Amino acid sequence: MRIGILGTGGMADALGTQWRRAGHEVVVGGRRSGGLREAARSGTDAVLLAVPYEAVVEVVADLADVLRGRVLIDCTNPVGPGFRLLTTGGPAAAERIAAAAPTAHVVKAFNLCHEDVWRLTPPVFDGRPLAVPLCGDDPDALSVVRHLVRDLGCEPLDAGGLDRAALVEATAALLIGLWVGEGADAQAITPPLAFAGPRA
């Protein structure tokens, strides 16, 4: 696949490196000298949005013409000081991104883990591959992102439409607060599947 990555930080480097190892063509662009637009143009199969949340809507709106029809993967976290969710009471970050680029196919993914997790080859813990929840409305876009998740050695999870992205973002705020703020093993807050209650 041809993947464009918007941003040059840790998430861009970690995911981009792994996708290159999996055989994909990856172009990374920053905000200088038109790099974002070049990366967006190069991402004919998928574009990863890996810029700080504070800049994300402006960046996407500026590139809306290039992002037309693109699979746009949102790994941002709208988390502010005190591990506070910045989108409380309003649309999710992913929904704001979709509104800024209404002809792109936005999929929320890869936002629940620190960049160092994505550097693991593969991210498997006690024999269990890491699961990655995906929220999106376009079946073809979700299929592309599932493929990219599996290329990391992870398992994609269907977390619903883009209207459920707010739940994934709120989960990130909770987990970051527990991991970073409290030094807690946040994975311990959920029981194994066998004890999670009856399935619908």
C-alpha cells in the first residue's frame, strides 16, 4: 500500500517504521515546506493523521481537497492537562476531523497505546496479540485499516461506527490518567472474557 503520514513525531515514526517493514511505501510529511500536502497526496491507500490534537482540525481542513476519498486514520487523543478529555460535551475528535474533511473516510484507531508499544515487533503480551479497536462508517476504509493492524501483528476489533469514537477517546483519557498519573496497571481493571458477563 501507499501510505501518507501527516506529522513527524513519535507515533508517525513508530507506525511508519513498522509499515515499511511490512512492505508498504510510506511518505512522512511535516508542517514545513508543504510536507503535509505531499504526504497526503502520496497516501493513495491510507493517510495516518499523527499531529497534535490542538492542530488537527486546521491541518485536515487545509488538506480537505487532497483527502477527498482517502482513508484517513485518526490516532489523535484529545487529552489535556490533568488527563482531561478536551471534547467533553461535544463531538469526538474523530467526528470533528470528519467534519473538516467531509469527503474523506475517517477511521479511529491506534490511539490507546504509547508510541513505544507500536515499536514492538510484534506487540504480543503473554502470548496474546494486542487488540486494536476501530471506529468508522465506511466498510472499505475499515478493511484497509484492519489490514494495517494485522501487519503490526495485532488483532483489529470492530468498535462500531464513528459515532462511537468518543468512547474510545474517553477510554484513552482514562487509561493515560491511570498509567501516567497513578502508575497503575490499567489492564487489571477488566476481567478475562470468561468473567465479563453474558454476551448479547
